[in-house]
Amino acid sequence: MVPAWGRPRGGTQALRKIDNFRKPTLWDADALNLLAINPDKRHNRVITPHPGEAARLLSCSVAEIENDRLFSAQRLVQRYGGVVVLKGAGTIVADERGVISIIDAGNAGMASGGMGDVLSGIIGALLGQALSPYDAACVGCIAHGAAADELAARYGTRGMLATDLFSTLRRVVNPDVIDVNHD
């Protein structure tokens, strides 16, 4: 994973170290800011921008991203390669083969700090389990959204925290396990 490193000096040095890395990587947060400054195309990368980051990566406005999210995701793939997870209502996962999925899981309660970090962690863990970047992105987004939907059904969307997802996420990804502590 290539998460938030701060800008730009330390991150640029770290980017140089992974230049020839061949395994799949996941780029989020400040790594996306660095990518906007030093664009490159990689086929083994998953990027996970929210609309503001996507606008920075494409040098356009957030309104342009939101007006045509499918086209924006395709443009991101075209410019940066790999797999794009354009976060937001109806998260879009797109890849270089032209395959696009719209994730119909999740809710407004997820618009809180740290939710993207949890998503990145899930996708990164799935990449570490040898799922393809596209499959890891799709499965990660679905599990993340399903856990949040289960929480919202139980407690509502207001006040949802990223850390609230952890125990619910465990149940979502292990549906056959009986949890005697769950009421």
C-alpha cells in the first residue's frame, strides 16, 4: 500500500524506491497527490480517489467528476492505468480492459474520516491474498459497503465511525461463522 506519506519530498523519495516493484500496489491519500504532480501509468496499481482527488488527478473540477462519474473513472484508468476505485455514492471500479462495476452497497454514514483508510486496508489485504487488482477492488468495496449497510440498519447512519466497521466487517466476510456474542 502507498498511503499518506506527507508531501512532496518524502513521498517522492519513497516513490522512487517502488518504481520497479512488480507486485500490485494500492495508492490512496497523499500518494494520489504525488501522482497528480508526477503522473505515470502502471498496470499493477489500484488507485482509490474520492471526487476531490479524482479532480486533482484529471485537472478538472469536482463538479465535472460528479457530472459523469463513469466517464471520469474511465479517464483515470486511461491516464494512470491499472484499476480505479472512484469512491462516492455508487462507487465505481474500472480497469484497463474496459470492465466497469458500480458498487451498490454503502450509505451516507460512510462520509466520515477514516472510511477510505479502512477501504484501502481491505483492498490491500485482498491483494495480499493474491486476488487480482480488479477482484480485490470489487470485493473490498462490496464488503466495506455491506458492513456499513449492516451498521446503518442497526444503528442509523448518523455518527458512524470507520472503526465501527471492524466487528461487522468480520461477520460480512465470514458469513458461515456463528458469533455467539452478537445480539
